[in-house]
Amino acid sequence: MQDATVARRRVLSRGPVIVLVVLAYVGVLHYAYVNDIAPIFTYLQYGYRPPDPYYYAVAIGMVVVLALLLPRHIERPSHVIVWLLYLVAVLPGVIVPQISPALSQDEAFRLALWVGGCFLAVVLLGTRQALRGFIPLAPLPERRWWLLIGGLWVVLNAVVLAFAGVKLTLPSFEDVYGVRGDFRVTESLDPALAYVVPLLDKIINPLLIIRGLWFRRWAWGAAGVLGQVYLYSLQGSKTAILAPVAIVAAYFFLRRRRPVGPSVLAAAVVGAIGVLLIDWWNASNTLTSDFVRRVLVTPGIVLSGYVQVFHDMPKAKLGYSVLRTVFPYPYAKEPPDLVGAEFFNDPFTHANGSWLADGYANFGYPGMIAATVVLILLLWAIDDATRGLAPGLACLIFLMPALALAESAILTALLTHGFIAAIILCALAPREGPFAGATPVPTSAGRASPTVGACATGPPLVSTPPG
């Protein structure tokens, strides 16, 4: 059984198989867009136009080449991050504009070239650990580190409770937009929530869930899940309610020895096909809309919207943010709200875009390069801050921030969505025992269970500190 599993992993890491998986992903995305998304959601800018055959072939060739250059095995957090960005931001950002009427065919192809080129730099530079030892480490004892995490959980939840109160009902996925509107009003009255809620959502609650899985401390895991449910009731974020599922799935993936990166893409293909089949069987479009459209297609549409809106309009130049003292900001709304109003024709839509979309909004195509440079530096910092930690644990810690990065500006991801906080917590994390992947963790039944990243055969993929 184990030999068969190893053989399957080897198959998924082979070049020809990766090519087939990428082509399958593009095919599923194209089919779903043409048959299940565009006919229903054209009014939301999800229209369809036949692609230029030459441009489309080159675009598909680009995403295939990028996939072949991505790390074949997950060995550190930057590897997980680039695979997730490829899945939910880069490939849609290259393919979807070719079949959407938001941009001309020439502009859509130009956008694909810039997206592909920027991500090529991320793959070739961001995952290479070019700088080492520049993040100082100050490991705390295990008990003190978890007391810090638990204390943050208590304090941050107290802040949210004081400002937002408690809601005893959970909205359905169809009703979340009204909840989001109400929460944005609350957030505007209490700006601290704009930082506290994402920190809980992306870092602290997931850390509690990770402790439940990694260390078999189930009460901590339950507290983390409860925290995510509470945030979902307040702000209507589907990411919050689905985060525990994503973390559990990532745990079982990352607990393997040297997990295969292309498995992420293969799982997306299988999941998308499953969603389409379920909706076909039920004569519905609900799951396709919630997962394929929202997760896999929307990032490409939003990126097109940013380019369309800011193509002829003055660029933002970060005049609403860190460069407000240098560049006057010419708009009453920030870029996500401006794109929501101008592109989606809805003044209440907050159209979050990826680091590439935000880079374009601020400085055009050169802004994409600038944002990519910041992303590369961020990946170096993440890998450096997690040196000495078990790779599986380190990757899990950055799972939710990575997903947020696919739909947020790079500076927003740093300050609001928890990347800086996660880097600091990783620098303070213990470097011994289960944190280093060197010691089995006893289960509730008293048996030893290998830590994430370990395997029954061969040495585990861990970094154990000397001494």
C-alpha cells in the first residue's frame, strides 16, 4: 500500500503528467466558464467571447511552462504559497481575460504576458532562499509560546465582542452579502476591527486549529473552529467558515514526506469536476457559483476589471496609503471600491484584487513589477523566519495568509492579513521537539503519532536545530 502511494506521488511529479494536469485544469475552467458561468452571470461582467486562437495557445503554453518550473516537492512555506497563488490568481489571471470581453484581445494578451513574467520572477527568485539568517530568531519555551497564542486569542476576541457583540444566527451563503454590509458599517465606526478580525481569522484561530491537529490538543482545535464560526456570523466571510476544512485538508497533505506540489493542482481539477457533476445531478448552479466561479474565475475577472478601469484613468500611486504625502489621490474611493463601482456597476462592491491587480492600479504594468519585488522579499523573509521549524507546521501557519494574498494588495496582506504577525510568531516559536519535527506526538490513546512531514520510511523532512 505504501509503495503504491509513493509511486502515485512520483507519477504526479513527472513533467508530462504536470502538463496533462494543467491542460485538464484549463479545460475544466474553460468549460465551466462557457457553459455554467457566462450564461448566468453575464450581468456581473462574466461574459464570454471566443479567444484569439494564437493568443490563447500562447497563454496556455505560458501556464504550462510556469507549472513545470514550480517546485515539484513542498519543502518550505514559499513552495506552498507559490502553488496556491498559481492556482487561484496566476492561471486565472492569464486564461480568464482571454475569454472575457472585459478587455480587447490585444490588451488581454498583453496582460497575460505581464502576469506570466511577474510570476516567473516569483518562481525563480522567491522560492530560492537567496537571503538567509537576516530574520533574528528568539525561540520561546513551548509552554510560554502557547500562552502567548492563547492570550492573543482571548484579548482579540474580547475586543471584537466589545465592538461587535454576539450574533446567535449563522447566515446562509446566499445571505452573506447583507451581513458583510452591516459589518462594514460597524468596522467604519470602530477601525480597530479592520486589524483585529483579520488577525484572528488568518493567524490566531488557525493556529489553535493547527495545535489541535499537530499536537492532538483537541480543545484548542475546537476553540479555533468556534472562533471561525463566530467571525463568520459577524462578517459573513465564507473564508472564515471554510478555513477549518482547508486547514484539515492541508494537514493531511503536508503530513506526508516531501509532499508533491502538483497534487494541489490535481486536487483542484478533481474538485472542480466533482462540483460540476453534483450541480448537473441536482440541476443546480449553486456549488459551481460558490467554488468554481468565486474561487477560480473571479480573480481573473477582477484583474481584468482593474486594467479596464485604470487603463486610461490616472493611476492611484498609493496616494490613498503610504505615499499620501507624496502623491495627491484623485478619487473619493480606494481602488477596490472604485473598481466595484466602475467595472461591476455596484457602488457597494469591494473588488479585492491580487498583488498584481493592485500593482497595476497604482503604477500600471511597472507597478506589477514593484509589487512582485515586494512579494519576493516577503517569501525570503517567510522562509528565513521558519528555519528550524518542521516544514509541514511552517506551511500550515502560512496557509490562510497565502489564500488572502491571492485577493489582496501586497501591503494589505503584510499589515492586515497577518503576514508580519505570522513572521514574528514564527521567529518566536520553539525549535525543539514537535516544533522541529523531531519527536513523535502521543495520541489520546497513548500511541506515538509521527509529526507532519515524517514518514515511515526514510528520514523525515525536518530541520532539527543543533544540540
